[in-house]
Amino acid sequence: MRTPAYLIPVFVLLAAPAAAQLSIQDLSTQTPTDLVNAIVGGGGVGVSNVTFAGDAVCAGTFTGGTGIVGFETGLILSTGNVNDAIGPNISGSTTGLCGGAGDADLDTLIPGFTTLDASVLEFDFECSSIQFITFNYVFASEEYNEYVNSAYNDAFGFFVNGVNAALLPDGVTAVTIDTVNNGLNPGFYIDNDCATPAVCGVDIEYDGLTVVLTVSAAVNPGVNHIKLAVGDAGDTAFDSAVFIQASSFVCAVSNDITIGCDPALNHIDGQSVDLSGSSFGSGIGSDLHLSASNGPTSFSSMGFFVASMDGSQNITVPNSGILCLGSPWGRYNALIAGNQSYPQLNSLGTFNQVTGEFENMSGTATSAGGLGFDIPIEAPFAPPGMLINSGETWFFQLWYRDMTVGGGMSSNFSNMVEATFP
Ligand SMILES: [Ca+2]
Ligand SMILES: [Ca+2]
Ligand SMILES: [Ca+2]
Ligand SMILES: [Ca+2]
């Protein structure tokens, strides 16, 4: 029996909810300062002297990036029209023009070649007595895969006080088409090339892109300068672009924030919750901001953060995830007896059922949209008011409500963040 045609769309909707698509606004409707404000996170980062060089269609902001570039919103700089980034991938050679001019700093990254069609956003910033800046990004290009190891090694760089900080986690290797591809550092690369073998599974025009990478760069007391730049190499054809995550540009207390116990167990929707740490830069209290993403979206899942000074456990509990914290561990949860008088200890929140981001409900999160939780200086143990002390190392996880395949209640944990407090 043939399936009646009118039933097919209903079935498709039930089987796979329509995926979000990229939505892009270029500089025809906003200013370069709007782009900078999009990536700068809460408190502590003072921004000034914003400049942009390039064509207005070659820079902008985007939404809908979850499941595509790996974060929901942010800015995009391209060597072609940013609106052409929207998937699906229908060409191996999408090309746009950005005014032609190259960038001398980008030229230094590809000795023997010069850049063209550069898109360059610059600004000054200050990090009140804090020594590191961090942010998250993805690099993508049409030069993949056919022009790997050729004269068309499109260049991008994030120059912090003149030094490129767009490096692989080894701290040495610059991220380029020639250094991140199917042959070299493939763990950081996502092949999206529709040529043989056809693998173009990402809803974006670029034929290849990196996984989400993190910049961590030392900065000076007082005013610092950053240049975010991407340019074509060899000719003006085949676009390349960089995406920078919204609110991820933050001052860090130190580079002593590390991830452990990773990845966590998958939840009912097939993903593991990613916990990450950054500073919110106020210089008051413990100064650590935690955010969690990739949470369940098929039901309303609540959770709260837990903490311990022991991160050496790794116990898998059936239907309850992996507990990485050792005893004693405490909950940032207002329902705990004695915590009611200390609202800053309440991290209760829910996962947004569209974005999968964890949203704090008690209003103590500083980042845009109330995402995540600012760890207070008070430790989550009885009696409340015990302090996290300078120089101590603490470990954090997110506990959250999960479901079993049969529909029963269960729970789960994120991976673990380890932080040493200044
Ligand atoms: Ca393409
Ligand atoms: Ca290509
Ligand atoms: Ca171009
Ligand atoms: Ca190019």
C-alpha cells in the first residue's frame, strides 16, 4: 500500500522537529559597535574605539547557530557576503566581494602570500586587574577541501595587542585551512564538502568548518587592543568566515579553569550537557561564572549546580549520570535547610526548550539572558556563609532532571569544571 502523500509532512514533523536555520543581519541594519556588544559578556570588559574595515555585507550578527556552528548567536566576519553563509550547502565555490583591500597583519600569517577582501573589526578593552581574555569561535571556508595545501590558504587572526591568539589547544599552531583539515588535526575539523564522498551534513554553505575553539590570551592591566580579521588569500574567490559566540568575550580570573570528567553521559535527547567556566570580571566574591548547554529540550528539565573540593570521583550511577565530585559535596539549592536566607546560594534553573541553554531562575546570573550561574563567595555547605578562600581549587557539576526511555523519572550530571580561585 502506498502512503498517502498528505500524510508524509505530518510524519516528518513528528519524527524530526524542523531544525533551526541560521538567520543573519549584516551591517546595513546595525553598527560595528553592535557587533562588539554582541560578543562581550557581562561586567568587567570596558570597550572603546570600535572600528571596522571592509564591506557592510561582509560582517554581521547571526542567530540559529545551535546544531550548525555549535552556539546559538554571535557575530560573523566573512571574505564574502555573510548572508551567503545560510545553508544548505549548494555550491563548492561560493564567492562574494568585500572591497578588495587586504590586511598587513593577516599577511604575516601566510608568508609569501598576501590577503584580499579582508573583513576587520577592532576595538580597545580593559579587564580591571584580571590577566586573561577568553572567547569561543568557529572558522569555516569554501576553500575546503579542494584547496587545502595550495596558494589559497585564506587567513584569519585574532590579534591581541598585535599577537595572533587563534591557536589550537597546543598554544602554537595557528588555525588555518592547511593546519586543520581531513589530513591534519582532523579532530578539530568538520568536513561539510558535498563533493565525493558526499558528507555535507551541516546546514551551512561552507564546505568545512572547525569545532568550537576557545581563545585564551594574556592581557595587560589597563587598555588592550584586539583585531578580529579574516581575508581571502591568492584571489578574492571562495569565501571564508569566522563566527564568535555571543557573550563569550570575557575577562578571566586566570587560565586555571579546566574541564574534567568529560564527556558526561547522554541524556534522553542523545546529548551530553556541556559545563564551562569563565569569569564575570566584577572582582567581587569568587568571580566564577558557570554556563551549561546542550540540555534536554523534549521536556522541561530543572537542575542546580553542585560543588566540592574533591574532584577525584568518577562513579557511574544507573539512570543518574556520572558523579565526579567527592564528599563532602554541596548543592546551590534554596530548598536545602538553612539556605533560605542566602538567595545568592540558589542556582535553581531550567533548560531552555529551544536552545538547550541552562537559565538561572533566581536572578543571580550576570550573563545576558540569565544564562548559567555566578558562583558566590559563600560555599554551599551548612552553615551557609562558609567562604571559598583565595588560592583554593574547587570542582563543579550541574545536576539535572532526566527521563528514561520508558518515560520514567531519572537524573543526570554534566561534565565537571575545575577552578582555582585567585
Ligand atoms: Ca559550499
Ligand atoms: Ca570548496
Ligand atoms: Ca571574497
Ligand atoms: Ca578565498
